[in-house]
Amino acid sequence: MALAFLLLVPVLAALLILECPIDPSYMSFQEPPLMTGALEVNLKLRQAERLFEGELVGPESIVNIGDVLYTGTADGLILKIQDGKIHNLTRIGKPPCGTREDEPTCGRPLGIRVSPNGTLLVADAYYGLYEVNPDTGEVSLILSSETPIKGRKMGFVNDLTVTRDGRKIYFTDSSSKWQRRDFTLLVMEGKDDGRLLEYDTVTKEVKVLLDGLRFPNGVQLSPNEDYVLVAETTMARIRRCYTSGLTKGGADMFAENLPGFPDNIRPSSSGGYWIVMSAIRPNPGFSTIDFVAERPWIKKIVFKLLNQETVMKLVPKYSLVLELNEDGSYKRSFHDPHGMVVAHPSEAHEHDGHLYLGSFRSPFICKLNLKDI
Ligand SMILES: *[C@@H]1O[C@H](CO)[C@@H](O)[C@H](O)[C@H]1NC(C)=O
Ligand SMILES: *[C@@H]1O[C@H](CO)[C@@H](O)[C@H](O)[C@H]1NC(C)=O
């Protein structure tokens, strides 16, 4: 007894003295949806094929112009993939790249889209919004993250979506406080300082559409462009913000209590949406993230003792892609339990009967033939 007490004293003292990088707030979730029906566990995602393994790292978001693919990677590059070969198109930041310290200057291209005039629009986590010529690689600034929006600079520019006429770009700034390299801290703290923003390419004005979001991530305009969806990652939900009509400026929930924490949203050819989960909330099963949400003191202890990379490794690997109908209900889901083929997916881009799956950290792109499943 006495010995146990003697051993405990220094441990408790250390826990009191050690600094915690985050100040987690109390959050509580509903019980996650049962994985039945459209959410039934399957192995469909394992039918995907890995492409370019070891030739690129962290192709977060993918677009195509014809059969040419473009993606931004963890080493700050924007790549062009043509006839089975990868070409370095350009970069927004400056090398060196590859470490946490380098990331803010190296840059991190995240969301990528094709604008109606055929150029690439890129959201760089550190630098802001850019336009890139897909042939020459010429880069031009659209909006710097240094520009204060309502008195706050952008800390973590994440994803974007553009109207068919090219006039407006909707995009997310995931947090003012935390940068991309600290996304684990952003999620675990539950910080609610993310914003959905609207950039007008003619007036060059930026409007705040939604503020106080917890890790706003992927964004997607609806087929009629009457609303824009935004994944609120930390809250396991997708919000809808109306951009026209009587409800313009209003917002509601599009999908709540998802079976995981959503990353990017992209249109599906059925008129719905592909949503990729960055981590799941299994039911039946145990969701660690839900459990600690109601116990911020556990998060404090964990982050006093472990760094982000170590905590990331404790999150069970499970890859899940959902297809939602246009009303937000579940249409179908593709799973890869343990992430054996598809690992750490961030986006599902549909093109020519296939899903191209990006990842924020894996060294490959996955390609899934939708006809086979
Ligand atoms: C592309 O850029 C990377 C990183 O700078 C470099 O290692 C690689 O050799 C380049 N590839 C080509 C084909 O130039
Ligand atoms: C292309 O479209 C984007 C988005 O609408 C716009 O910002 C950009 O100025 C356009 N570029 C050219 C070269 O017209």
C-alpha cells in the first residue's frame, strides 16, 4: 500500500506539472447509428487498386480535366498525372519540405477544383486560395490567408467549391487558432473557431457565411447551387448553408450523427454525394472519440503524456466511404476494416465510372471500379 502510494506521488506530481497543449471543452454525442442497412459492414473498398504506390505522398484531393488527373501532395507539390505518369506541375510554397517545422513555408495544397475557365483552383492550408494553369503550372494568388476576414486571419484553409459561372468560391478556414499540422489538437480540443467563407471573384469581397464551426472541412455546392454543404468534422455532421432563394443566408443540418468524422464531400453521379470518413464511430463497437468527448480530463492527461503522432496511431484504422442521397439519407457505403487497401482516405472523386480516393497521408491513390460492386 505504502509503496504503491510512494510510486503514485511522482506520477501525480508529473501530471500536475506537465503542460497540456490543448484546453478541451466538454462535448457529447448521440449514440452512433447502427451499422445496418446502407451502413452494413462490407469489404467493397478492398476491391480498390492502389496506383503510383511510393511515387507520391498524401494526395489529399483529386480533380480531372478529361483523363488527366491533378492532385496536391504533402511535399507541397501540385502534380499532373497523364498517361500513367506523374509530372511535377508546380508548387505554391518553398522547399524544404517533409517535416512539421517546414510545413508552413513548404505549403500544403488541400482542396482542388477545376474552374469554369479550365484553370485549377487550389486551397493551400497555409497560403490561401490560388489559381494554377494546368498546362504551364503558372501560379496566381486569388486570396492570401494573411488577409484578415472580420479581424481574423485564416489559420487553416482547407477546401473550396466554385459556382458554374466562376463568380463565387465557397471555402473553409478550419480554425484561426490551429494550423493543419496540428489538426489532431484541433479535433481533440473541440475548438469552435472555424468558418465557411464566400469569395466573390468580381468584387473581391469575402463574406463570413458561418462562424463558430468545429473543424469545418470539405465543402460542396448542390447540383442547383442553391446551397453549399460543409462537413463539420469534430461534430460528425454536415451542415447546409443556403446561397439563394428565400432561405438565403440561413443554415440547417444536412446529415447529423454520422458513423464517423467527415472529411471531403464530392458529387456522385446519382445526384448525391460521396463523403469520406477520417475516423469512424463504430456501432456495435466502442467509439473512443465519443467516449473522451464527455471526459475532457482524459484528453488532458493523454496530451500531457503523448504527442500528436502517437495519439494518431491509437485511433483504429478503418476506411469508410458513404454515398448520401440528395436529401442527406444514406444510399450505400464501402468499407475497408483495418484499412488494408485504402488507408487514411480524405476524398472520393468520381470520374468515368470510378472512384479516385485521395489520402492526406498515404503514399498512393486508390481507384475503385464502381461497376464491379
Ligand atoms: C518532383 O519534385 C520532387 C520534390 O521536389 C523531386 O524529388 C522529384 O525528382 C521531381 N520529379 C521530377 C520528375 O522532376
Ligand atoms: C478563372 O476563374 C477563376 C474562378 O472563377 C477566376 O478567379 C480567375 O480569375 C479566372 N481566370 C482567368 C484567367 O480568367
